[in-house]
Amino acid sequence: MQNRILSVGSQFPEFKKQAVVSIEKGSEFFDITSQDHINANQWMVMFWWPKDFTFVCPTEIAEFNNKFQDFRDRDAQLIGASTDSEFVHLAWRKNHDDLRNLKFPMLADTSKSLAEELGILEAEEKVAYRVTYIVDPHGTIRWVSLNDLSVGRNVVEVLRVLDALQTDELCPCNWTKGEETIKA
């Protein structure tokens, strides 16, 4: 039986996990927690991928990195995550040209405890689905998007939804930042 996916309106689970933040010797790893974005009064965008050293995953990670400043401009902490270890993350970053200069942490959920609590583990291989969470500064999940293992996500859509959520207003279909919101 598969876990129920934690969704909109729920509190994002508390966590403290090791993450890869650099490929520079001596400063590769850093602990990150669920409180980091709350203490900074920022939004959190956490995106999960199934496995390191695969094919679709690095295209997504590289695109999130390309848009890193866009997330920062929106006061959002960007965190990438999978159930691989911090050592596998580090090896992958060193090995893959598109991942060497990442500006956001790669969270290592080696115990799979966070992925399990979120309900995002695929039943057979017990790897995380391609899931993206947008969490507000109070720790409340405001958006969840889940893709099949074979389909990459749209980073521009994640930014569009973050923009819409940050208006705290009603946003019509296909709304983009700068357009009129709905006045009820």
C-alpha cells in the first residue's frame, strides 16, 4: 500500500538533513532544516528527483539552477532532494558539467524518512517521484506537483505558481506576474 501524499494545507514535516552545497574540499556538506526558511521568513521550493546519475533528472536540476536568481528574487529558498546519499550527490556534481556550479543545496534523504513522511516514494523501487512543493514562510504547503518518473517538470510553471501564491489574491487561468488579478 502506498502512503498518502502530503498535500496543500498541510504543515511541511520537520527535518534536519545533510546536503551538498559545494564541490570545494572541506565545505561540501551542510545541515539544512525545515526551520531555515521559516526563520528567514522566506518561501521554500523543494523539488525531488528519483535518482542521481540518470537522464531526465540533470535536465531539471540544471534548469532550476538557471532560474535560481528568479527564486531568490521571490524570497524563496530552493532545495533539490532525492533519497541518494550526500556522497552520491557530491560524486554526481563533480562528474556532471551541468551540476558542478549549483547554487542551491542537494538534500540527501538517505533514510527515506522525509520522502516517506511526504508520501512520495514510488512503490517498487522506493525512490522519490518527481515532486515539487511550494511552502509558505509559515511552513504550510501551498502547492504540490507530482510527475511520473519518466516526465520532467516545467520550472517556469513553478515560478508562475509561486508568483500567483505570493499575490495572496485570486489569479485566473494562465495568469502571469504583472497581469490583473480577479477582484471578488
